[in-house]
Amino acid sequence: MASGIKDKVVILGMGCSKFGERWDASPADLMSEAFEEGLADAGIDKNQIEMAWFGAGIDAYNVGSSAMPLSIALRLPNIPVTKVENMCATGTEAFRGAVYAVASGACDIALALGVEKLKDVGYGGLPQRTRGVENDMYWPNLSAPGAFAQLASGYRAKHGVDKADLKRAMAHISVKSHANGAKNPKAHLQREITEEQAINAPYIAEPIGLFDCCGVSDGAACAIVCTPEIARALGKADLVSVKALQLAASNGEEGGFSKWDGSYLKTTRIAAQRAYDEAGIRNPRAEVSMTEVHDCFSITELVTMEDLQLSDEGQAVRDVLNGDFDANGRIPCQIDGGLKCFGHPIGASGMRMIYENYLQFYGRAGDRQLKDPRLALNHNLGGFPHQNICSISIIGRYE
Amino acid sequence: MSGITAYGAYIPRTRLLKSAIADANDWFDASLRGLAKGERSVCNWDEDTITMAVEAGQDCLSVLDAGSVNALYLASTTLPFLDRQNSVVVSQALNLGDHLRTMDVAASQRAATSALITMLESGAAAKGNALLLASEHRRSKCGSRAEMLWGDGAAAVAVGNEDVIAEYLGSETYVTDFVDHYRGEDSTLDYEWEERWIRDEGFMKSVPLAVNRLLEKTGVKASEIAHFVLATDQGRTPAAVAKAIGIAADAVADNHIGNLGVTGVAHPILLLTEVLEKARAGDLILLTGFGQGTDAVLLRATDAIAARRPKTGFSGALARRREDANYNRFLSFNNLVDREVGKRGELDKQSYLAAMYRRKDLLTGFIGGKCRSCGTVQIPKEKYCVNPECGGLDSQDDHPMSAVKGRVMTWTADRLTFDWNPPAYFGLVEFEGGGRLMMDFTEVEPGTMDTGVEVSVHFRIRQFDNQRGFRKYFWKATPAQQ
């Protein structure tokens, strides 16, 4: 029986660029911005990094393929660099690679960096792109909101939720995240919105309206990881360690076999249980201090609360409206503003979430600082509700 | 006895109000106002000659065993491909197998009647049935008379020796190079000559010549004709021709100019399907086709006619309608304006022909798989069975699903993605008996979509690759009650 990743690797330093419509910043500029912050935070020299993992999601509109864009942008000293792509889980995948390298003993210090330059495309939303030669022949030409809006129809049918009630809960989620993002200088969107605004905004993909959608931004984030022993040797105190890293990939069953009902994310449920097991968490509601979940759309966040076992099945609408996941609720969600306010530079998002965990654990989260967080859960979801990649990381104090 | 054994019809659901055409154009040509009565059928953006032919063929196959079809002829002057046999696409969408004769017949408004005569005369259907599909989607100039008077549609008739509903009595053709209109290889729109000349020198001379030869040959008197089909966009001409021949006025078939429009090559066959719906045993039916001369075919309804009605038929197809008063949308769907489609519409739509061929059973036939080990139905058919309890390798037999109804599980109306008629409706469809697929929907009326709605699937255009002059087809779901 494998022992899992818990407490084998700690975070030595992290960096995160300002997210936003960074018209004047190239991908290399964004990478450098995150990297310089992370390097200074780690207190090491660039040459001490032995291996690197590079996350970038959409090759055609970003930096191109392979690990070279990272190696060249940062002038890394010809170390092994691996490029990873796994849809919206890409950032977390880069982190996973670096963490596993350290845990295996293959290297002492590893870098994970994710970047995405979305705003060179020339229009709003994620870039329209090919889904592969065969898939393009018969898949609907669905946009990301079009894919995730379907969760709402499945959820309503399963739980008999009224359209207006669900929309109100969705609006609450966005209002909450905007309120959090307004306190975050690195967020793209830093202004509060009202429930009326969210409810009355035009449809993007029914029932998802404009304010149910996350922003679309440029950004980069990075983590430098090592073993607890090395971190201590380098003089780092109050360590933050990796408690769990899990991934679940759909195998076509939800979209092709008559079982799944369209109201939840099968992969999230599987990855969450595995992550809780790996981290030794028996009662997530009591033990998890904060979550950063994949709020690409408000409905995704709502359903995810149930899939992470933080709400009872069918009760997320009630819990959301009750404020359970607000900044002052029982388990704050998106305390940094989430994808909602940061936007979703695909390669960077997973590590942007961990960056917020890291700031919270070190008490560096400014106006949005939570009181004594112990365990943070991060969740990414790439693809569509009926077939997707789910990644979950749990980060906590090393004790 | 040989003759017609089955028939079917398809008319696009959308009916453009002719007043909308006049509203947009009478500033230029005031005479259009006088033609602006009623409505005309209009292809949705994802319909063309091929997709309408498939629909008409399916309607015909509702009373005809697909296994009996040994030939398929597709007649049209608006075939989407000039070099790629369109009838093969249709035959594969109809799942008619790989052992049949196929042919495209084109280049004249009497293409369909000429094909029908050839089928009836050649004895091609000595065994089994030959299927004729006539389908037309003509474009016309903005603000033209043609735009007012034409429509889009398709019809099917099967020819064979068993279960004959209209016995073949004989045919005649009069040939002359009468150019009432033409369309050259480099143009997409017709050029027409004067209406009055076409009537006097064309219809009034050509049709009686062919018909009288046929009546003489078969020994039938004009007054005995119970149904006379003459397709034309000239409202009064059929009656005038009938009178000249001696056919009773009440035998003249309505051209439905005011509630359908003249559907080109398809029109004689489409009108014939209406006649077959109404005809009583023993009725004599005279079908003509006009274009560089005249085809004339004489048929007699048999006792079997009442029993072999297709599922939809002409009256069903005509009744299934939705009004549209948006002339601009009609222009856009017919590529008559240079519409801003946004950058999302610019995505390269290359068709990878080798991959398309590999996937043709799915793409054209909507054929899924049924697992021999566990019985699970799935679409697409893949290497391993999708049932997690089974996972059988190469365990699936072909399982055609184009006739299987489904229900919507999840859906949305997407306004972000590119679509020719936004919002783009799509969702997860669960099929009766198993199998589910995330697929495009088409022709969804606003406010009618929900989880649980019953859908049927239809062969439609999925994408145009305008850069390379190609179009891709796939199946889409439509609410079954519409």
C-alpha cells in the first residue's frame, strides 16, 4: 500500500503575477514576474533549482509547445524541464510533477510554474479551438459556459430546484467572490457586485449569465518545493506541506453509459475521497479551513460544494444562501476572489489557488486574512461535466 | 404490374412570410407587393438538398422495407457537390447498405420526372424497389420574383412490382431546347426570360404536345384524368394548359405557391405525393415535368393506395410549420449577405477526409454499437464497451440509431459559441434502449427545451468549410413534438 504524498514535500517559496488584461506583458514577462517573487520568497539562487515542471494550457494561443518557453524565458541552466497540459488542471499538474520529483528523491529543489496568455486572442472568453480531428466532426461546438450551464439543468431535474432559487444561489456565489476579490490587489476584477446585477445580467449560456462566469485573464504563478529537511536547513520556519495531490480523469462513462444523471461531477467525488484519504481527513467539514474551487461558473462552485462533501446532496442551494461559504462562513470558499475575480489563465490557476493557501498559512493575506487556517483544499476541473479532468490538492501546516 | 410502391415528403419547417420580403424590397420594385400573399418554405441554415432528401427518404421508408431498395436516384439542380456523388451520401444516411445502384440526376427542372420515367421504363426494379428522391434548395436574387414564388422541399417515390399503389401506364417526352431560364457552371443564381413568353411558347405548346402523345398511346381520354400535376410558379398556367388539353378544371393539382412555394426539381414529385395521398383506387394521374421540353407519365391508383400512407406525407409536412418574419435571417442562411460572424466563426474548419471516412458509420449513418457480452448500447462505437462492469474488447455489433427516440438529460442555449442561428442549443441525449451522446440540437423553439423533452435525430449540416468549399454533416436532435 502506497504511503501517499502527505508531508513529504513542503513549499519553499511561491510567486504570483498580477492577473488581468496584461496587454503589455508577454508570457515571458508574466513568468518572470511570478518567478522573481517566488525565488526571493524561497531565498535561494536560481541555480539551486534542479528540475522544473511547466504548465501551459492552450498551445496555439499561448507560448507554443514543449518546455523551452519556460527554460528560455527564465534562462534556466539547462536543467530538465517538463511541459504539462491537462486542461484546467494544468497548473496543479505542474505542481504535482515538481512535488513528486522531490518526494522521489530525484532532486532536492524543484520548480513548478504555470502561465497562460489568454488576452492575445482578440475576443472575450476562452479561445475557440480544435478538440481533435475526430472529436471536431461530431462534438457540439460548445463553449465553456455552454458545457457547464448543463450542470444547472441536470441539478434542477435531480433535486427539483426552482429555476429562480438556483439562479439566486448562483448569484450569491458571484457576489461573495467579488466581495473577496475586491480585497485582493492581485485579482483582475476588484469590485463588488450586487445580487440584482448578477441575476439580471444577459445570458451567456442559459441559465449562466455574465456574472456567473469567471473572468478571462493573463497570469502566471509558481511554487518552489523541497523536502522539509532541506527547507529547515535553508532556515525556513513554520512549514507548509503538501497533504494530498489527486487527479481523476473521466473514462467516458458519464457521457456514454446510462448511469450518471448530469447533476454532479463524478470525477470530483472520486478525487475528493482519495485526497481526504491521502491527507488523513475523516471529517472534511470540521477539518478543512478553506477551499479554492474551480468556479469557472457559479453553478460549478455550487455543485462542487456537494461533491467535496461540504454540503449534503441537494442542499448546496440552501447552504450557499445561508452564507456557509462566505468569507465569514463555516468554510470560506474563494477567499482570494477565485477564478471569478482572478480569471482563469489555465496554466496558472491551480498554483494561484495554492498561492492563496500559502499566504493564508503565513498570515500574509492582508484584509482577507482568515483566522488560523489549518488545511486548505484546492480543486480544478477541466473539460465538460460529462467528461473531464479533476485535480485536487490539499495543503496544510506541517506539524 | 409495376409502378409506384411508396412515397414520402419533406418540407422545411420554417415558413418565411412573403410580406417580409415585400417589406424589405418594395421600395425598389413595387410589383412585389402584389405577390406578397402567404408564405414560402425556407431551409434552416443546416439544411440543404442532401439533408432534405434524407428526410423525404425516411418518410418513404416508413412504409417501405429499406432492405428492398436496390437503387437510389437523387434528382436536383442544387446538389451540394458537383463531384462527389450526393446520392451516396443520402443512401448511407438512410443506411441502405453498400449493394445498390446510385445516381445523381441534374441540369433541368424535369430531372426528377425524367429519372422516374427511366426507372419505370428500365425495369430496374424487377426485384425490389428503386427509390427516387427529388430535392431542391434554390437560391434567388434578393427582391426577385423567384424569391417570392419559390420554396425549398423534397419528395420521394419508390418504384417496384410489389405493393403497387399507382400502376404505370406509360410515358412520353417531348424535347426542345427552350431556354426559359438557365444557370451556367460559374453562376449560383438563375437568369430568367419573360414570363408571358414562357407561358405562351413554353407551357402552352410543350405540355399539350407531350400529353397528347401519351394519351393517344395509352388510349386514355383527357377528360378521364382525375389528377393533373404541372409544376410551375405561374399561378394560372396549369388551369390554362389543362383546358387546352381537355382535362377537367378540378383535376388540376394546386401548386401551393401561397403556402409552400415552388420547390424546383422536387415540385412535380412533391405535388404527386399530395395527389397520392388524396387519390382513390382507379383514379388516373397525369404527372408532367417541364424544362427543355416536357415529360408526361400516366399512372392509375390501385386498391392498395389507401393502406400505404407514409408517416408524415405531404399534408403532415405542410402542416408542420413555424412562421418567420425575419427576411434578414433568410438572406443570411442563403449566403446572400456578408454577415459578421465574429472571430469565433473564423475557426479553421478543415475536413480531414481520411478520418472522416474512418468515422463514416457514425457521422453519416448514426450507427452506434451494441455489446454482445452485456447488451449495452453505446454511441459512438468504440474499442472497449462503455459499461464499467463489462469493458469488453471489440465486443460491439453495429447498432443503427437514427430512428431511435431519445430524451434530453442536460441542455443549454449557448450565446457565446459561434452558430448560424444563435443561441446554439445542445445537450446530453439519452436514447431509448440505451446509449447517450452530447450532441447539437436544431430548430428548438425558445422556451420549449427542458430536461426530459423527447427528441428525434435528423441528418443536418454541421459545418461549412468555406475556405475549401466543403460541408460536413452529422445528426442533430430536435424536439419530437415539433
